[in-house]
Amino acid sequence: MLVLKTLALEPMHGYGISLRIEQISAGVFRVNPGSLLPALSRMERAGRVKSVWRVSQTNRRAKYYVLTQRGRKALEKERQQWDRQIAAIGRILEA
Amino acid sequence: MLFRSVSSGIKSLLLPAKRNAEIEADVRSFFESAVEHKIQQGMNVDDAERAARAEIRSTEMVRHKVWDAGWESHVESLWRDARYGFRQILRSPGLSIVAILSLALGIGANTAIFTVIDDLLLKQLPVHDPHMLVSFGDGSGSGIVASSSPGAYDIFPYEFYKRIASRRDQLEGICAFASFPTMVSVRTASGTSGPATQAISHLVSGTFFSVLGSQPLMGRVFNPGDTATEGRNSVAVISHRYWRENLSADPDVIGRSITINGTSFIVIGVMPATFYGVDLNEQSPDMWLPITMQPEVTMRPSLLKPDGLFWIHVMARRKPDVSVAQAQSWATVEFQRFLMQREGSQILALRRQQIGGTFIPLLPGGTGLSHMRSVYQTPLTVLTIMVGVVLLIACANLANLLLAKAASREREYCARLALGSSRGRIARQILTEAFVLALIGGALGLGLAFWATRVLIHFIDKGASRTALSATPDLRVLLFTFATCIVTAALFGIAPAMRGSRTSVAGALNANARTSGGTAVRSNRLLPKALIVAQVTLSLVLLTVAGLLLRTLQNLRAQDIGLNRTNVLLVNTNPKFAGYQPERLNALYDRILSRVSALPGVRSAGLSGGPPVSRGSWGSPIDIDGRPTPPNEDISTLLNRVSTGYFETLGIPLLRGRTIQAADSADAVRSVVVNKTFADRYFPNGDPIGHSFTVADPAAPGVWHIVGVVRDSKHTSPAEKPEPFAFLAVTQLKGDDQYAYWLQIRSVGDPAKITAEVRAALADINPNLPVLKTETVDEQVDDLIDQQRFVSKLAGFFALLALTLAGIGLYGVMTYSVVRRTSELGVRMAVGASKAELLWMVLKESLTLLVIGICLGIPMSLAASRAIKAGLFGVEPADPLTLIAAVVLIGGVLLAGSYIPASRATKIDPMVALRYE
């Protein structure tokens, strides 16, 4: 979900994703490539993201991952689910 | 999505290098981005690279993780296991060859038997929607009979079919066909000249093809109009095979005229190659002819009259909305009503009651009708069980082999466990190896089965050229073989796999293999031993059963059939095919007998209506003059018609009076010779000679005078009880019953040598007089008992197979045990044990197993023998001789199997043994 959300803003390459997640979460989540690349590969299989080779700002070829329509839907769904769970947990904690 | 996953998975399976390069490029790109970013943040190049590398850690690990994310990784590891298993198999080729061969034999035998079962019992007719077909009765009866006793019916008069044919309220369509095929003589050339060939025809109703839902390849099939009028519509539908082989696949065959038994028929259709009619018998018909042409085709008086005899089978197509039970009660009611009306207005109460007891069972007709089915069902069941047991024995061998291997690879497993492999992974690996073995064995077995099935089918159909049985494995057979492989592999792989995965890490790694003993090993050794005991037990059962069946066959063969069977040649002919009318027969018989008797090497010759021993028979109730027939007495008598020289030629001894002589001519007083059972039953206290009787069958009219009594001879089976038998003088019969089809010849030497001369002599008398078959009495007896021959020979073969497998198994286990104990044996020898002591020590182990196996096997064998009691002849199920022979045989083979490793143990050099490992 986090990866999908990151990609929802703009297409990004692998390292960019891990960097972005780390930055936004203020260092709470650190995604190392051992988890990120398999996850991306799985999502690619599932058709949630697609990859394109693009030339980066520094004139280097890098693999950019783009969120697909299916990926957007999946993100929406997972997000709703997450919200429900958080709300439920919150209610339990406050009770 | 699924498609993408599958296709990209397959792509990466096929091109793993490309996929690896992709992943590596991903990782590198990640790495480069990281470095770049770190440099931007102010690190120098070296530091940035180091930090990035630390973040990624091992590229290799990332690669593995990405690989594992896809489903293909499972396939890949399975493939790796299979390859590893294959290498393991190659590593010990000797053992593996034995294992694969035993599996191939086991699976091959199972597949072969299943192919035959599939062909004979399961296969559906190649027609439209076969499961909607129902047969009136089981179609096992065939011939022309005049019976109407209570009970289930499967054979009907034509009139009954005519009555119900047009009724559509319960069944969608009804068809009828003769209960027997008819051999006909066919001339395909124009006119009546040209050579005649024999063909098998089947008389069918006009609805036959439409009820089956079969379409012709060319032309048209029969329609109800073709059988609307008797004796008209001489049209024929021919089989694909007949068209190809006898009409050279003539493309203009439709409308061509062929002469069948002297009547001209027009070919109107050719059936496709897959169609073989409704009878799954040794020979499939060459042509189908309208049932209304019966008198012309069978050259017999019409059977189509309202009071006709019972001779047709009936099949129908069900309506989807009418249950079988409903249709069945409808058919039964119709049939009873039909029988009542046939009796006329005055029916005795007894008769009415008898008719009330008749019924027609409607049975699934989709598999067709077959007399072979009933003959071979029981033998095939017995054989199926036997081959199953053989496969079990083979499995036990395989399990032992894999257990031994697993034990010797214990250290490998330990190492792998210690390096982080899961137990499941090891178990899966052993199972995969088992599957590889099973599949190789199965593939070999399939080849073996293909060959074996041909042999089996050849036996069943007796080498007939046109048969509906096929040795080619169809999809069902392939599936069966594959399933057998899987089950087999699971059976023999599970024990070793569990063993392998239970290896304890601590145990074996620090100990060396030699001492990896103790408690674990004792339980490990128990399983192979139990398997050996099971093998001994099962082999003993198979041997006993096979022994009993072989004794039965021997007894049947050696049984005195009441005639001298050596040097007798039987020739099957048919004067009808040469156009002889009954009036000219007696002259023909004279010429044949005088001509053949005069041949050099021939002692005597005689003619008869039927062969001396055969399945079919002619019989009729009789009425002895001056003897009131007690009610309920069975007065039916078997009949045959014979010429002069019949008894002399077959060596049936005359007990009283005289045999049929030349003086018994057409105008003389009718003479008959009876057998001893006949004389004893009807004349227990007096001399039958001089008495006379009448035969109820209208074919043998008049009063027959008994002129002689001969010894009983067997007629339909060597195992039968003698029945009353009367031999009528063939020359004194009339019409259709005057034809004699068999010529018996007693030769001086080997009867095979005079065959050519006899043929020439017959051709000389009339070139059109065909020789349909030449046989010896032994061949005919063999024909009668071919069911027993089939089952006993195969049973013997399978029992020997089982025995061999068990022997190999014990040999393997003992060899393995000796090798494992090499150092122990060396120590024993070093401290002074004699060779004999060592030999005994090793032998004792296998003897114990043998004795346990035999003790378990004897009661099981007795139980199995009792189960096949019905199939035995002249031998008791608990025949001690057979049992002892089986025990001795199995003991001998197994002792031989364990003696070799035992003697190897005594040859161990103590010094070598102690340094072993």
C-alpha cells in the first residue's frame, strides 16, 4: 500500500521509492531492496504497476515504476480497509 | 492478470538467464540511484558506494527473493529435485535398473490388463450418446430357440419386435438384430461367376442405424422402409474394412451389386472405420443386411412368421423423461401380452402362470453386447487382483531400495538440515526421486503393456482379423497408467521420505556412519523386514492360486473326453455355399467319404452336423415309445447327425448293437445310436436296442429306432457331466437338417500332413465346396477351455513374476545389510567366528523372515483358494500338494536370494573389514 501510494504521486524508480517512504515516514519505515524489489516484481505480475526504462535527471537509464488503473483501484480498496481497521483499533483503545 | 502471471512465469522458466539479468539490472539501477543520491548529499564516491552496498546487502539474496516472489520458483525447485533425483538414479545404475524393471513389469502388467478390461467391459460403442441406449436383456443368449420358460428374457421372436417397433410412447426408438452373425458367401464380381469369399453379415432392422445414431461414411444407411416387406429390398451396408479390402475402396461402390448366397444385393452405404456394430465379439461384421432378407441370407426357412422362433436381440434408445424402470415395466407387460396372444384363446393355468413369470430387464446398452464379456469377466477380475498384488510387491522392493539409499545418505541429509534446509524440503526431494523412478518405470511399462495387450487380445479373439478390440492405449488407459505411477510412487516413497525427514541433526553428523546405530537403526531395520515378510506372504498366495489354476488346466486337458483324440483331423465345410440342395446331399456325402477314405494316409472318415466337441449344440425333448413321460421330467436330449464311419473315426467305442451303416439310407427305417447315459436313463433295466422314440423338433420327423449304444463322450466341456445324447443318421433327415458341416478324418500319422490332400480332394469333387476351417480335437478342446487357459497361464506368469520380484527384494535387502555390517562381521571373524557360523548368522535372519511370511501366507492362501473355488476342476481348494509346492518354491528362491550375500559375508577379509570406511 505504501509503495502504491508513493507511486500515486508520480512514477519513480526503485531507490526513489525507498527514499520517499523513508522521508515521508520521517525514518520510521526503511524499505531495503531485499523487500522492495520482490514486492515490486509481485505487483508487476499482478498488474498493479508497470515498469518503463527512462532516462533520469542525471542522464542515466533507470527503471521507473508507474501505477496502473488496476493499481489505483487496489490502492483505494486497501486504503479503505486500512482506515476501517485503524478506526476499529482506535475505538478499542479508547474504550 | 492470470495470463500475465503465467506467461511471464513461463518466460522466466524458459529463459532464466534473461530473468536473472533483468533482476540484476534492477538491483544495479537501485544501487546506482542510491550512490548518486548519496553523492548529492555530500558523500564522496567510495563512501557512497559502501553505504549503498551496505543498504542492499547481498545482490544474490535480493535476486533469490525476487525469484521466490513468482510461482515459477516452485516449478523450478521441483525440476531441480527431479534432476537431482535423476542423478541419484544414475549414480547406482545396477540397483536403479532392477528397481525400474520391477516397476515396469508391475505397471506394464496392470496397464495391459486394464487395457483389456477397458476394451471389453468399459468402452462405449462409437455411436451417438451411447448412455441413452438400453438393451432388452443382457444379450448373452444367442441362436435360434423355441423356449418360453419363466425368467429374464434377452432373445425374442421377430413378431414381438414388429409389435412394439412403432410404439414411441416409452422409448424414442427400437431396433432389432439377429442374435448371431451369419457367415455368407459373397461374389463381388458381376454375374455369378468369379471366386466367392466368405464374409460375416449381421441381419438388422431398418431402425438399427437410426436408433444407434450412426451416420454412414458414404451413401445412406437403412431406413424403416428397407425392412417393411419380407424378401424385398436386397440392399447392404458394408463396413469400412470390407470396402477397403474386398472392394478395393471403390469410390463408386454405392449402387454396385454384390451376390450374397446367390442373391443379388445393392450396396447402399459404407460405414466409417470406427463403427463395428453392437456386438463386441471376436469378429466384427463385414456387412449389415436387412433383417427381412433372413431366408436368403441364412439359407434357412423363414423365422419372420408370426409363430416364429426366438432369435433376435432388441435395443432401444431411451427418452430423457422416461425412467428405465418405467420403460422396463412397459416392455415386460407388452411381452407378456404378446406371449398370451401367441398361445391362443385356451391357455392352461400353468402356462398362464409361466408367462406371468417372464420379464425383460432393460440394461444399459451403451457398451454393446458381448458374449466375451461374460466369459472373461471373472478371469479378468482374478487377474486384476493378481497384477495389483504384483505391483504391491514391486512397490515393497522400491521402498526397500529407497530406504537403503536414504540410510546411506543420512549424513547428506544432516548436512543439509544443518545448513538450513527444511525437513519438508528433504522429504519432498525423496518423494520427487520416487516419482521420477515411477515415471520412468511407467513409461517403460506402457511400452511393455502395448506389446502384452496385443498378446492378450490375440488370445481372446483367437487371431481374428476383424476385431473391435484394440491394443492401442486410449486416453483412459494413459490416465490409468499415470495414476498408477503416482499411487505407486506415493506408496513406495512415503516411508523413505518420512525416514529422511526425521533424520536428527545431532545424531549422525558427529558420529561416523559405521556407528550410526543404536536405537534409531533398530527401528529402521524393522520396516525393510516387514516389507520382506509381506512380499513372501503375497507371493505365496499368488503361487498357490496360480498352482491351483494350472492343476485345473492340466486336469481339464488330461480329462478323458470319451474319444480317441490323436490323429484326428476335423474339416469344416458348407455344401450350401456350393449350391447343393438337400436332395443332392446324400450323393455328395457318398462321394466325399469314398474319395477321402481312399486317400493315402487316411484310415477312415465320417461326416456330422456338428463337431464332436463344441460350445453350441442341437437339442430337443424326445418321447420314448411305450414309455409315459412323467410330468416335470427333463426329457431333453442332445442331438447330432452323423454318417457312416463317424464313431470309428473318432474312436468312440460301441457298447452294444451296431453303428450307423451304409444300409441306413434315406428310404430305410430311421436309425439312431444313443450314448450310455441315454440308455441308462430311459432303459435302466433293459436293452434299448429295438426300442424307438420320436423327437419333438419338427426338423427330425418320424420314429427313430435305436440300433446301438456307444460310450459317453464329452461334448461342451471336459468338466461336464454326461448327458443323454442321440446320434441320428444324417442321410435320413430332411431339408435344412440334412446338411453336414464337419468332416472327421482319422489319419495314419500326423493329421496336419494330409490337410492339403483333403483340400484337393474336396476341390476335386466341387471347386466351390469351401474348406472353412481345419482343426484337431485338441484344438477344439482348447477352444472350450480357453477361459481356463487364459486365466491359468497368466496367473502362472504373474505368480512367477511376483516370486522373482520377492527374490530380488530379499537379495537387495540382505546385500545391503551385509555391506552395512561389514566391519561388525570383520570383527567377529577376527575374534574367531567360523565361516559356517557367520553364514548361519546371516541366513538365520532371512530364514526368520521367510518362516514368518509363510506362516502368514498359508491361511491367506487358503482363503484365496476358497474364493476361486468355482473356477477349479479336479482339485480341492486346500490341495496340500499345491501348497507344499508353492512353499518349497518360494523357500528355494528366497534362500538362493539370501545365500549369495551370506556367502559374500563369509569371504570378508577381517583386515579389510576393519579398515572399511
